[in-house]
Amino acid sequence: MKDETPQTVHLADYLPPSHLVEDVRLTFRLAPASTRVLSEIRFTPNPARPGAHDLRLDGEALGLISAAVDGTPITALPDTTGLTLPAATLPDGPFIFTAEVEIAPEDNTRLEGLYMSRAMYCTQCEAEGFRRITFYPDRPDVMAPFHVRIESDLPVLLSNGDLKGEGPGWAEWHDPWPKPSYLFALVAGDLVAHSDRFTTASGREVALNIWVRPGDEGKCAYAMGALKRAMKWDEETYGREYDLDIFNIVAVDDFNMGAMENKGLNIFNSKYVLALPETATDDDFARIEAIIAHEYFHNWTGNRITCRDWFQLCLKEGLTVYRDQSFSSDMRSASVKRIEDVLTLRARQFREDGGPLAHPVRPDNYVEINNFYTATVYEKGAEVIGMLKSLVGEDGYRKALDLYFDRHDGDAATIEDWLKVFEDATGRDLTQFKRWYTDAGTPRLTVTEDFRDGRYTLSFKQETAPTPGQSEKPPRVIPIAVGLLNPNGDEVLPTQVLEMTEAEQSFTFEGLATRPVPSILRNFSAPVVLDRASTPEERAFLLAHDTDPFNKWEAGRSLAKDVLARMVTDGAAPGPDYLDALTRMARDEALDPAFRAYALRLPSEDDMAQTLFAAGRTPDPAAIYAAREKLALAVAEALRPTLTSLHETMAVPGPYTPDPRAAGQRALRLQALAYLTRLDGGARAEKQFSEASNMTEELGAMAALLMIGKGEEALASFARRWAADRLVMDKWFTLQVLEATPAALAETARRLTEHAEFDWKNPNRFRAVLGAMAANHAGFHHASGAAYRLLADWLIKLDGINPQTAARLSTAFETWRRYDADRQGMIRAELARIRATPGLSRDLGEMTQRMLGEG
């Protein structure tokens, strides 16, 4: 069904629901083409909306068999988006609405509501999928306990909560905790469980199950371990215990998202559950741990306390991302985790903030809520939590969170509720801080300095450029973590958090014997762009001496970006400052190997494009690619002895383990291999590929070979070995797209879409090819425009069956205003072609409209 007249929803128009739900009873009689859903819902008028009101029930693609109020059949007929029960037909007090509907899960290619994935029934109800299951007020501020009966001859029948009974062909589940409909879940299929148990701090015994297809049960041990670590961490760090007798996870092959936190029954994209050393990389293991933790942490920050409306999405997502980042920092290297999080923020959220898709952490309007599951809501939302914590301190943060859980348990809350908790717990006025939630855009922080008579002054100026719908940007509260070093490299001022509240503000430090070298925005204390003039010598000094790991890495990255910018714009050769500093860092055995691996990486081509654009230059993707290739070769030649030593000494002996230390060594070894392959013609990479005992080194070696155009034999060998493993073959598809030369990208991707194993209806496989194209920056923006046309063709095709995934992948076009007139014209034409497609979905229609600047 296509949406003909999309309506904009505004935060300012929020009204409480006309009726509340006291109890929900659902019966599912499962059949692929004709599932019957029987609902019995006890409603009561909402005291917050006095008077008589129509009851609007959301419902889409439902075949209504019958419906009644207190046993009396209704005469109202559904429209395309739901069913309205007129106030005059409703009792003044509580009543029971019953309905029977028919749906066809096997035809549900949107993967929203109840659908089928390779003979397994599963659900995805966030944000508005429950309306595709039965008629209901499908909004997060309507919460109720659910009792669910599932009837099917499939062996495993799962839903939310605790199992209350089962027999041949049926199972009944009860979730006693009131929840909104978006947290409803059902799974039925031929599944097996990897099981374990967890004893909570108060002594509750919890049964843990990870349900997978037969044959995959041996790939669940790491995910189970991650779950138990997350449960323990949440008890120790936040005082939160699990609250049911069973916690189930199900791995699903066809899933639009990474995972979903449904109460007691988390549903996961199988790529974030299944892992063995032979099939998963170190990055896969780290993501599994983080996403398992994220969805579990939602049990309190999202489920027990949910959001009042979808405008408050960051309330659960930003907070839970912050919690999973903190968990991963504790489980792994905190400094490396911070670098990874900032790289993600800059790559995804900063570009969002700087383009036509910019929106506040809490948006004030939307057409399709699925389009606002964005980096701004998630990653920037987490940064806002981190800033708040740095302003109130560790004790203040814990005190506020304890109050939040106590005050709002069982509530559908708002950002105002969240900030009020901090104000009440710490006595701070957070009126100005709230602008981080309401104002879009990335502030630019300009810094100047002065040193006289032992007094050192840092002067800051903050500015935020206009964004769509917001031209005025008043100053925000910005926590700026600063340290000072003397010319010998000793720290003369440990980290201090300066609290900037004005458009321009200065801070003075006294009693200094010599002019210090400042280390500003330590640990990336605020999501801003820092603009400060500094010399290559100073950056090399900070790379060598800064005690803050993030700023040590940032100094090296800034050096590399300066070198690349000069190479792109002036054709300059890389000077000795950067190469010498890089050599010293790479040899420093006191540094974490994972840190050294990140410091050896060159800035991405997309990062350089944004850097040049921000400096007022039009980025040339071909020139950036050429300069980056030239710099990579220069690094390889200058560091050859060091890289050779690293490749040898960083080999991890013994059986594979995914622990952070071993993973860091492999990352450094592979980074060395990538450089050395440019010099040795691939000899080391071929040897490593043939001898690899784990997926990390196998895939890394194959990437190095593809980079120099010698990977065909490795690709064929890899495909023969892993043809039966869908998740591993996703990597095979993606790597070819990422490593294609700019001129060959479009043809490579087109050829892969014709491969017998390219299942375009599977979101993982579609993303593996078409979604990966934008990550090959020079190829995607090749002057021919071939990649633009290919992606647009496939987005139009995918939109017909899966609008949500099509809309999300359309963001590949969001930076089109960066580039020259020819590229802008070609991208604008493709966006306009998509926009003009008959029957275009609301999802993709809104995205193209916003990118074109039409709304």
C-alpha cells in the first residue's frame, strides 16, 4: 500500500490519548498467507482528556473479519490507516473492544509488523509496525500488560514476558510489565536454543536463551557471554536488575535494523549474534558485544521507562547508546573506544548536521518516523548525555539516574522530565543546556590565545551555522576539557573542564613559567568543530607528548589532514614532520597496539572532502583519492623497517581469542600489512591469506590484495570456502565494492547485483553491495555519474517492497551540495527522478524532498 497524502506530524500538536489500555489479550492462529489475529483490549477513558472523544485505532493492511464493543458489533468501517469508533457509540466508562483480522505474513516484504524470514515468523513493531498486526492505538504513551496465545504446529512459539503454559500446537505468554505496542514481539519457527542462566544481585534465577536455526547453535557462545557481562555491568554501574524469569534472544536473517529490544524477547539481525573465529572478524565480535549490551540496557532505558511520543526518541536511544559505549569502554580500551565513537560521529552525524537532513536531537516535526532513526538521535544524543555527566560529575550523574529510575519507572517520559531529574538531583539550571536537544547543527569553536607575564589566556568563540528551519543559533553550554603541557612535554595543568556559556568567553591560567602548549577538547568533551591555528611542529609535539590519548590521536590525524590538504590543493609532497612523528608513534611500545593501528590510518576520503568543503574549497574526489594513494605509498616507504617489524611481532600466537589485546595486535599487524603490500607486490598478503586461521586475518589479507589489483584468486578461493555461509558471503560482496578502483566501482557493483547469490530482498545482502557504494568515495562520485544512476535505480526498485531500507540508504546522496556543479547536477537529477516515481513511499519521498530542499 502506498501513502498518497503524507501528513507532517508536529511536536507542538501533541495531545494525550483519548483512551488508555488496561489489558491486552491476543490470539495468533498462524498461517503464512492467512494468519488470524484475535484481540481483546480493555479500554478506559483517559482522565487527562476529559469529555467524550472518538477512539482512533491505527491499522494498515488488515483484513477486518469482525469487531465489537462489549459484545455489540460495530458498524464503522476501516479506512486505509485505521478505524475510528465514534464517541457516541462508546460507553462512558471502561469497555472491551474485540476484533478479528487477517494478515498475510509471507507477503509482508516491508519487514514491519508480522512477517516471515525463511519459514520463520517474526515481528518488528518499532516504530509503527504493530498497526500491521491488529487495530490498536499504536503510540508509545499507551502502555498495558499483554497476554498472548500462539497457535501453530511449529516447534518453538515465543512472545514477550514469561511462559505461562504450552502444549501441542500452542503456547501462552504473559508480560506483566505495561509496555507500548512497539515493544510487542512474536517469533515462531523451527529453532534451537543456546541456553544458560544468570543469577541477579538479589538472587533471582533468570533463564537465558539465544534461539537460532538448527546448525547455528555453535555460533552463540560469544553473544551469550556478552549478555551475561552486560547484565552484571548494569547491576554494578547503574543498580539495574533484570525483572523477568526468562530472557530470550532470536537471530533473524531478514531484518531492517541491527536489533530490537522487545521486552524479554530481543530480536536480532543474525549478523549481530552468530560468530566463530573462522567466520567473524574482531570488529564483528566487538559489535556483537556492544549491540547485545545496547538492547539489554533498553530493558530499563526504553522499556521500563519509555518515550511519551516519537519526538522523544533520543530519550531512550541517546541514553542507551551512551550506556553501551560506557560498557564497551570498560570491557575494552577506553581510549580506543572513544576514538571509534568520534570517528563514527564525525563520519555520520557531522555530515548530517551540515546538510539538508540536519535536525535537532529532538526533532519537532516529521512525516515518517522511521526516517528519524538517525546518527543525530543516537550518536549525538549519546554525546549530550556525556556532556551532561561531565557538567554534574560522576556522583551527580548517579544521583540523577537513581532519581530518574525511581520517579519515572513505568512512565512514558519526555526530555523535560529527564532534565528536571538532573535539576532536582544537582540543583543546576539546565535551561540553556536544553538547546543541545532543540537546536540542530554542529557548533564551531574558534580559539585564540595570549601569554603575558606568566598569565595564559584561552579565548573561545562559538558559532553554529543556520540549518533547515532554524536560522538563529543562540550560544549553548559547552564543556571544554583542557590540559596544559610545558615545552619539555610535562603536564603543568591536568585536565580541567571549562564551562562555556557565552558566545565569546575567555579563561585565564596564572603562575606559568613558560608559554604552554594547550591540549583542548580532551577526550572530545563536546561534539563541536575545533578551529585553532597551530603549526605542524606543535601537532607533532602533541602526538609525542599529550597525556590525553584522544588528543594524542587527534594531533596525528590533524597532521595527516594538513598534509593531504596541501597535496590535494597545491600538489605538495609530504614533508618529514608527519612521517617522523608517525614513525615515533608506531615504535612506541608503551602505546596500546589498537591505538597505534588507528594512528597509522590515514583520514578517509569522505573526511577530507568535508574538511576541504568546510575550508571553503570544492572537493575533487579524484584528486583526494590520488593524494591519499600517494601519501599511503610515502608512509609505506618511510616506515618500511618499522612496519616490517610490526607485521612480524604483532602476530598473535596460539588459538584465536577475541579479547581486546589480541584484537589490537591483529589490527596493528593488518595496518602494517596494508602499507607493506604497496611495496612487495602482495607477497606477504598472499602468504597470510593462505595461512590465516581466523576471519580477521583472512579478510584483511584479501583486502590488501584487492587494493593492488591482485585479489581475484583469493576471491575465488574465499567464495568456494564460504559459499554456504550468508553472513560471510556478505563480507565477500562488500569487500569487492570497497576495494574497486574509482573507474570500476559502478561496473563492479552492477556485476555483483547479477550474481546468483545476490538476494536483493534481503536487507543485509542489499546493503552489502548497494549500501557499500557510498563508502568508496572516489568511485561513488566518479565523474561519469554511473554510480549515482545505479544506486537510484536500485532504490526505486527496493522502495516497492521495503521502503524503510530504501530511505535509509538514500542518505548516500545527502552531501551532494559539497561538490562541483556537474556532480551536483547529476545527483539532483537522480533525486528528482526518484522523487517523481509513481507510488513512491512516504519514507523515501520524505528523504528525497528534504535532500532537494523542498521541505
